[in-house]
Amino acid sequence: MSGHLPPPPAAVPGPRSAELLAAYEKVFYPGLVGDGYPFVARSKAGWTITDVDGNTFVDLVSASASVPVGAGRADLVRPAAEALLAFGNEDSHAVFHEAMLPLANRLLALAPNGLTRVDISLNGTESVETAVRVMRRATGRPVIIGFLGGYHGETTTTASLGAEQHEIGRNLRGLASGFVHVPYPNTYRSPFAPARPGGTGDPTVDFLRDHVLFHLVDPSEVAGVLIEPVLGSGGVVVPPETFWPALSELCRQHDWLLCLDEVKTGFGRTGEMFAADLWGVQPDLMCLGKAMGGGVMPIGALLGGERALSGFSDLATGSTWSWLPAACAAALAYLDVLENEDVLGNVRALHQVSTSLLGPLEQRIPEVGDVRVQGGFAAVEFVADPATKERFPVLQDAVAEGCLRRGVLVASSTTSLNIQPSLVMSPEAYAEALTRVLDAIDEAVQGIR
Ligand SMILES: Cc1ncc(COP(=O)(O)O)c(C=O)c1O
């Protein structure tokens, strides 16, 4: 250890990783192999990953934010293993098991007011798939409003609802109709003029009301809005205060359902249990997944109010392994962790570390266009020119590569360098890891000028 962190790796990839990766390339779908980090992992412990060459990396990605409190926690793994030994699996749509009701009740107790029903799913993607179908079934209307910059998964429906990058929806948009997109409320890159007199109070909702509903789609065709309350993969974009009241009011006026995709934000990532709690938003539906299984098992859920998720029973949902007992046991154990440990307090401390170390970059480095922090999420957006805000993916990738050489994993996403540490990483260790990220940024900026 150097300070709180393991020493940087000798070489990435090390010789054994390089050998294995060459073999992976011959066997796996090329789209899979090209997307990964250049090493092969052997084990994980807490917020570190050790590869087959013995290099240990600091994990600031947390398995796409699906491993919330680090790897290998016995208090999360053991209940899941015991449930597997006691039960194996069944199809929870057919044979109900004892862990289902306590889990459903605990989710509803934590969720925003008005959510009274639970449907079970295998993961976040399936929660969103179900949400889209439920919104259409509950309202009898076809159109769902989605947001440019949003990510919801990569199946045909979820990739068509999402619009983080055009590649994800390539060849699908013409097949999955019924989605209309508006720009995500992003104060750094808003294409809209500021809110004006006589408007809804928010420029994005003005655009939706005055342009989309005027020119494109009749409000009576719209089932509702499906939105990430804070953009996760799209780079920690936090809507302005004006957005939620204006959107909620528009939904009320037209009898639309408001569905929050909390798959990535849920269970503590933003510093609140759910991002909805940041503003007191009361959705009609909420999609859950990722961290819900404590980083141990895959599980998701769709929560809904009576109007959205009751009054009909003819929509078949989920899949065979949704809510297997081991996943429910892991989810219950993770809820215990959230109840008994001050995870949210630590997330707020991580927020402070991100703000104090990354925040000054905007002033110090012209190529840093925007730094965004929300709880255990941080994003740095690079630009070629601060005036034009032209995106600078080459610089971003160079920074990510520099981080890797320094033994720190970050996510180089479509719009930004994304950082999402374990929610229980100590602020001291996190600060040290960010110092390595800052070194990588300085090096890459010098190299590119
Ligand atoms: C906001 C959001 N929704 C849905 C999904 C899909 O979840 P999963 O890939 O775990 O099924 C993701 C995954 O990154 C996500 O970030």
C-alpha cells in the first residue's frame, strides 16, 4: 500500500492478461472484447480488483454502480449463499417464497409516497421493459416521452427509449416506435433559451409543452414520461430545481404517468435513498435494479401506485429468474446495511471530496468544460474549447488510460469521464485515488496541447 492505496501496476496489460486477452479476442463477440479494460481479473476485495498478473486496481466504477458497498462482504454474500442452499431457484411467478413479501414491504416503506405495488424483475433492463408496457397498458396510450442523454438498457425497447449515444439504438429506432425524445435538462448544454414569462417555469418543460405537444404529438396519445432523475451513464447531469415541479404539473394536466428510472441512482448513490428524495418528487412508477442486490445477486423491481400498477392483471411480466430467493436474501441484507450503517453519511463525505478536488478543475484547466458531482457520482466533461464546448473524447480517453496506468479504474463514457466509487470507500482513500486522477488529467492535457 502507498498511503491508503495499492501501488500502481507494473504494466497494463501484464503478460498473463495480454496472453488471455488475445485468446478472448478469438472466441468472444468482438463488440464485447473491444469494450473492456485491458486486463483479466482474478479477484476483488472491497474497492480493489486484482488481475491475473497480480496488479491491484482501485475500483472507481463499482461494476457500473451495481456493487454499492464493495466486493466480498460476508454479511451480504452469506444470506444469498444460505438461500441458494436452502431453496435453489423456482419461478417466483408460480411458486411464491417467503422472502418476497418482506422485501416488497421494505421497498414500499422506503419509496416515495404513493407507491403501493411491486412487480418483480431480474434486473434494471427488465424493470424498464416492464415499465414501458405497464405505462401503455395502464393508460391505453402508446407514446412514451424519453430524454436525449438518457440510458435505460440495450434491449430493443430500452435502447429505443434511451438516447445516450446513437450507436446503442442503431438499427432499432425504426423497429420500436412510440418514443419521443426531448433534451435532458442539462444546464451546461441546454439548447433552450432561459425560461420566459408565461411559460411553465422551466425551459425544458416549455419546449415539451410548446413545441413537442404543439407540433408532434397530441397529449392524449402520451402514456407518460420515463426519465432518469439524475443522468448516470450520461454523466451525472442533475436537473435544475425548476424542472420537477413543471414536469409534474404537465403530467398532472394531461393525466400522464411519471416514471423514474432509479436503476443507477437508487439505494444511496446520490446521497439519498432514491434520487426522487433530492427534490421530493412523487412518481407514479419507479424502476429499480443494480445496487438493489447488494452487489451480490441480480434483482430488479418496478414499484407503482394504484393507478399505474393495479386495476389490470392481464400483462405478463418478468422472467423465470426474477426474484430468486438468493437475490431477495441479498437485497434484504443490503437494506439492513443501509439501515444499520451510515452509508448515506459516507456518500455525502465522498461528495465533498469530489467537489473540493475536482471542482477547481473548471477554473484551472480550459479543457475541463464541466465538473458535476452528486453524492457518489462524479463526472468530468472535456472540451476542445470552453467557448464552443466542442466535445473532446480523445482527451477523455487519454485521461482514462492515464488513470489505468496509475492503477485507478474510471469509466470513459459517451459524454464524460465518470467516477462512481464504492459508497463505503473511506473519504481519505477516495481523495488519494482522485489525486491520481488529477495527475492523469494534468499529464493528458500537457500531452495534447
Ligand atoms: C439508468 C439505467 N437504467 C437501466 C439500466 C439497465 O440495467 P441493467 O444493465 O443492470 O439491466 C442501466 C444500466 O446501466 C441504467 O444505468
